[in-house]
Amino acid sequence: MKKYILILFLFLIYQVSAQNNKIYQNIKTLVNETQKIISIKKGEKIDTAYFRTMFLPSARFTVAGEENGKKTHETMTLNEFLVMLTDDYYSKGYYETSQGHIVEEYNGIAHTIQSFYGEDSDGVKAWGVGSQQLIFSDNRWWIANMIWTMSKNGKKGIPKKYLNN
């Protein structure tokens, strides 16, 4: 019983400290932090516990794309997405970084559109655009949902308004 109380106590302390962390106070910084977490060198592991602190427990992750000329999508829960992040694809090394942001915010809700660049361990380079919906609650920002799609034409396929100048 003492073990469970200790675990609960440590979890609560972690949550309180997370709410006071500057990362959770700025939308752009919070979204960029998700990319820093998933950018790892070969043999490293993604800190999925820390990644989880960025999101509402009910967060959804959707990748939109095209298959055989038909628009498709796949949606995952936070837990499903965290399992995906432990896949060998990432543990072999992965890098992702923001290439531009647009942030719209009003009365505790926010929406971002962000271009990004990624490179996997095989040297495959890709560009894409992601959208994040956030809420401000309990004195911090939470990512409620994340949706992204990849560019067929690399950087050239990304609208200029989503890129840093």
C-alpha cells in the first residue's frame, strides 16, 4: 500500500511541477518541445512519460494522406501514439524540427499550423504541415489534438505562409 501512495505522491509532484514549467506557458514552445522529445539518436529511447505531459489524456493524433489516389487518414489515441513512438523506426534515430508557425489564440483556446522537416535513420528527408489544437486549463497549455500530413513535393509543396522567412 505504501508503494502505491508513494507512486501517487510522485506523480502529483511531477504534475504540479509540469504546470509551472515555462514550456507549458507558451504555445509555440510547447509544440516545439514535442519535436525535441521525438528527435533522438540511434539507441536512445523517447521519453514517453514526459511526452505524455504535453497532452490532454483524451488527445487524438491523426495523420492524413493519400493512398492509391484516395484521401485517407489514421487516428490514434495518446496511448496508441506513445506505443508507436517506441517502435524500432524511432529507436534507430529520428530528427524533426519546426520550419514555421502560425498561432491563433482566443480566450483559452488556440490553434497552430506548423511546417516541419524530418529525417529518419535511413536518411529519408520529408517535409510536412501539422495542426495542433490547444486549451489553457489549470494554469498551463495542453495539446488537445494533433493532425499532420506530409508534402509530396518536399519544401516546395509547403505553402510559404507556413515557412519561416
